[in-house]
Amino acid sequence: MELYLAIIILLTIFSLVDLLKNRAGKTSINLFEYLFCFLPLIILVAIRSVGFDYDAYEDAYNLLHYNDLKDIFSDLQFEPGYIIANVISPSYIFLIFLMGTATLLIKFRTIIIISPFPIVSLLFFFLSYYLNFEMGQIRQALAMSITLFSILYFSNKRIFIFLVVIASLFHYSALLFLLLLIIPIKIHKWYFYFILFLVAILCYFTIEPAISKLSEILPGFVGEKMTYYQEDKGQMGISIPIIIVRLLIIILFIIFKPEISKFKSPMYLFIFNIYFLSFLMYIAFAFLPQISGRGGTYFTIFDILLIPIILKAIKNDYFRIAVFGILLIAYIGIFASFITTWNYSFIPYKTWFLKF
């Protein structure tokens, strides 16, 4: 646990330094400081032997790596991209290194390009997603990295769709990211979002029977997966703390929208709509956690970009630090809840050669 706390402290210190040194909303962190923050996260993932899916993926590696290719690709339990990664990896240790490094490098590249404060993005990423995905659900973690990266090419629909399809080769749920093709790029009036919020609440009470019928219609593996996810209600329901945190981010963005609109990046406004879509999915499909939670995460993860954008719009240093502090406390609460629930999978931190 001390190792994780040390990383949180490290990232918090560098985030505060950047926010306090910065007056123009542009990061003051240099390359050495980036590496000092990025490398520990890569190393922790690359050499780990912990995580709640670690043993299951090791069993899968032994199945996929050593069996006949024809039999492997006839089994639809795993996606083609992940199967190929297993086949080309000489050992399970190498597979963990390959998947973890690729996943984080793609995410870091996107963060550096878009985020006004990359270390701040990294801090909130670590608190909310790092253990759950990078050290757990590695297939979806890589798919999420690719979909996050694809936003850079959204103006070129062919490249965007191509990247989403590539992401789906590691987790089929990445195809949900194609919903971006139908959401608005520009920001609307506040009552537009309020109406959508009311519609999401209505869906929460009415859409479950339709999902049940859809799972009966969908063919083969997809229908079976939908039925399985619908029956898996272990984390069903709406978490009030999560709702409060997401509403806080949405309200802060709306408050500072006039200032954010002055920035020369129209992508900032689009990112808000993406994040708001995740909020709607969380409410509308709360009865189906595999959609509201895991499926919605492709859109929720944009909070690691949205929070620095909001902080950039706050010109008063004291207020900027206050907002940062409030959000940090909220996300530490999310991290504490996760690590308490899954402590046996992550504590102590272990590598394939020693443990902490």
C-alpha cells in the first residue's frame, strides 16, 4: 500500500507545482519531470505479478500460446488481437510487459497532446483507472487507450473508425465508442443537457425489458454475452458518491464554459459532450453494470482530460488550487473504496522476482 501512496504523493506534488507555477494555463513541466512521473507507472505495470485477473490471464496464456491456432481462433472467448498477442509472446511475463507498456504509452501520448496539465491528468488517471484496468482488465485497458487516442483523428472519420475497430480486436466493447459519431461536437444550452438527464432517468425505469428481448434476438456469442452481463448484477445500482463527483465536474465545466470557449481547441468542448454521454449511460443503464460501468468507461475516462481543462479556465490561483483539492479528495475516496474492496489482489504489490 505504501508504494501506491508514494506514487499519489509524487504526482500530487508535481501537479501542485505545475498549477502554481503556471499563469497562462500551459504546463511548465519539463521532459525530465515527465519521465520521473511516467516511468514508475510503466515499471509497476510491466513487472507486476498482482491484479485480480492476473492468474486468470495466465491460465488463458497457457491455453492460447500452446494450443493449435485453428482451435484457438474457433474459440470466441477472446478477441483476435489479444489472441495474437498471446501467440507472439514467448512467456506470460513478456505478455504482461507488452500489454502494459503499449497501453500506457498510448495513453500518455494522448494525455501529453490534449491535456493542459499532463501530470494532473496522470494523477486522476492513477486514482480512478490504473489499478482497475492497467493492473487488472488488461484487454479493455488497451482497447480504452486506442479509443482515447482515436479522438485525435475524429475529424477524419475513416481513421477514427479504423482505430476503433483496431481497439475492438482487444475488447469487443470498444465498438461502443462509435457512439461518438452521433453526439454533437459543439456545446448546447444548459437546458439541453438537463432534458437529456431527465430522459436518462426515464430510461432507467423503462429500458430493462427491451434489453432482455434484445439479448434473445442477438446471434450466438454476442447474445450469450448480453444475457450473461444482464444476469451479473453484482454491482447493480447507482452510487451516490460517483453521481456527486460527476455532477460536480459537469457543473464546473458549465460554469467556466465561457472561458473554455475562448481557448483555441474546439476539442475541449467535444470532450465535455463525451463525458456527459458517460454520465447519461451510467444513469440510464444502472441496472446493467457491464454497460453503465465497463462500457461507459470508454467515455468516463475523458475526465482525466476534462479536469485539467477546467483548471486551465480558472485564472485565480487560490480558487484553482481549491477546486483541484476538492476533486483530489473525491478521487482519493474512489481510490480508497476500490483498494479496500480489492486489497487482496493488489496488496502487497508483487513482481515476478520480489514483493513490497
